[in-house]
Amino acid sequence: MSSKEKKSGEKKEGGKERKPTALPAAGLLTFYEEDIGGIKVRPELVIAGTFLLVILVLLAHAGVL
């Protein structure tokens, strides 16, 4: 099926319906909520882990560890 034959608002794979967007979209990005699996980590844990890593590196550089 070519793209001309598809109708706007047609259901895509997975049964979710996508609404058509304007071609240029005024420079805005469109994000779809597609779950692709993988590890899910809360943003707070990522930030805390980053600060912990920075502190460990600074302590190791100072010769404390």
C-alpha cells in the first residue's frame, strides 16, 4: 500500500491511532508514546547516581579512596 492510499487517522501497528501532523510542524517535535521495553529508571535515581559518581571521582582524585 502506498502512502497515497493510506487515509489520515488510520490505525498503525499496535492498534494505536496517530493523528496527522502538519508537514513543517513549525519546528516542533512530535513524540509518540510507544513502549519499546527495556530498563525503566526514574529520573530522580539517574540524577542521584550521577551526583554519587561525581563525588566518588572527586574523592578518588583527592586520594581519599
